[in-house]
Amino acid sequence: MIDSCAHRIPETLVPQLGKRSCPKCTLQTSITRIQAIQEELLARGGIFVSRPRNTRRDPNHPQWKAHFDLRRRWRDAKIDALNAVMQFEQLAASPERAEGWEVLDEAVRLWEQQAEDLAEVPGSTKELSEEEVGDIVKRMLSSFGGSVGQEADGVEDEDDADDCPFPDSDVDVGSGSDSDDFDMLDAGPHDLRDVEDGDNDDADPEFAASEMEIDSEGSAQLIISEDMAVKRMGKRVRFTDFAHVCPDSLVFQPSLFPHNPAGYPEPQSIEATFLFSNAAMLTASTVLSASPRLLRHRLNTDAAHKRSRRRYHRPSESYLQGRWASPSGYEKLDTACYKKSWREAEAYWKGEVREMKAEKKVYEGLKAVSGAWVLGRMVPLAVWSYEEQRRHNAQQSMELDMDV
């Protein structure tokens, strides 16, 4: 029996705990500490508002000092709790486990029940789980499919639009064979009576008087009713590690110079060219997906967190001389020509223009080469197919003449 709590601890477990008394009481104390710090952060407006904004970073400032002390106590409480949980889990899984050590399992279970709430940061947006992200993607796809289906139905109904009488036409809506199938009053938000009423821009004095309050002569204040008021939705920011990627079939661009996947020799004749083209198309190993995929973001999306801002902020204590220096051998391009004369700048830009024209000329030449290559492959094949068809037709005509 431990004097500090009412839980019974086995004698074989007491030496293994060391400075910690009761596993359940230890984790309960850590949970209480973390919850108290979370409430204190929430009372200060959250983790971001708790940090002073109008003053420079100063550990001796009262507001900064309170913020640093709160963060330190929060970090220490979480570290102590996690160390205790790891120790209890190792003891529960050790081969020296004896009778009565179930108190370790109860303590770990108590922590697991509160772990999700204790991990929340007041004032920060909670990260979505993979299941929640999957549900959001499914809802987006279903809504997108519904909207596409509605547009498709609208396109199909365009053929029936000629049978609908227009509001300004002389066709009697209530008579005719189509009056039972189509009602002009139910076709949309517009009504025939609105057209017949004429000009509806006249103001209603009673309505205007009820919606306006005249404070003084020459000044008026417009009071908007609740039905007409625009309710702005609150801003929501979500952070997720996944992205919805479109299918490969929408972005795939085949090359004009396909490789030889089957290992065939280079074709030496038109027949060989035809066989090679079919074999290359049949044995192509490129498999394109037709459905969108849910993938993780690339590593470059975390580039903003790779460098600590304190190390590159000159007034900071963590700043080291030379942090902003370029690596050795790095060539800096003087695109602004700040240190050059006007004549040197003109010569520099003329050289850039000449280089750009040369690159464009090479590009046009490559396009001509690729076009000639395609024509060189396809035109002989087309000529050969045309000759084969003529030969086949001539042979059939000869056979018919012989039969006659």
C-alpha cells in the first residue's frame, strides 16, 4: 500500500517504478496538469493570441515572460506524461510481469482515453484524419457527379425547347395537346403575370417608410431587414497531408519518338514498319489510370518549415554571421544591371535577345525534324496500304471476269 494514494501496488512492482508512486495516480496528475494549461491557454485566446503582437521578442517583458512560462510548463507536463506512459508500457510487456501488475494496463488505458483531447492545441485548427479526408473526397465526387448529371439532363432537354411557348407569344398555354404535359407557370421562377403587369419599378411608400428611419433633415439611415441581410460564413482553414490527383489519362502526352519495347530490329521496309508499329502499340507497358487518386503532398510543400526563422533573423540571439551568404562558387546574375553603365546594359540585353532568337530557331528546327520523322514513317505506310488495296481490287475484278 502506498501512502500517497488509495490504490494497491504489488510489492514486486514497487522497485520497478522508481521515483514514481502509483501508475494510475501519476498519469492522472499529468492529465490534470495538461488540462489546466489548456484551459489557461484558452483563457488567453489560444496559442497564437497568447503571444504578444505589438512588442518585440523580449524574455524580460511581462507578457512575453508569461507566454514563455506557459509554454515551458506545457512542454514539461507532456514530456513527463509520455515518459511515464512508455515506462508503464514496457513494464506491462516485460517477461518479469507478475500477479497484480494489471494496474499498469489500467493506467495506460486511462491515458489512451484522454490522449486525443490532450493533444489538442487551443486556438489551432485540428488536423483531419485519413478517414475524414476520404469522406470529404467522396462527398465532393458525389456532388460533382450530380452537377454533371444535371447539366447532361439539361443538354438532353434542349431538343424539347422548341415545343415550349414563349411568354410573349400568342399561344394559349391552357389549350392544346401539350397543355397537360407542360405548364408555363411551373417552368421556372418567372411568371407570365410579371410580364403582363408592366413596369414594376414604382416604390411602395408604406414599405419604404417602414424600412427607413429619418434621424434628421437631409440624412437617412437604411435599415436592412433580416430576410435581405447577407450572412457571411465564418472563415475555415483546414490543413491536410493529402491531395486529390486527377487521372493519368487526362494529363498523359505520348512521345513522337516511341522507344522499341519489344526489342525488334529497326525496320528496313514498309512491311516491317507496319509490323513494328503494331507491335510497339500492343506491347506498350504504359498503363493509364482512369480514376482520381488520393496521394500525399510532395516534400517541397514543407520547405517553409525546413529553416528556423530565428536563425536568419539578424536581431535574434540564434542568428550566426554569414547565414545569408551564398555558397562558394555560386554565380549571381545581375539581371537589374544596377552596377553597369547604360552602354554595357544595352550590350547585355542585345546578347540576351540574340540568344533567345537562336533558341527559338533551334526549337523550330526540332519541330521540323519531328514532323519530317512522322511523315517519313506514316506516308510510306499509307502509300503501301493504297497500293495493296488497288492490287487486291484488281485481283478480285480478274476473278469475277474469269467466272463470267
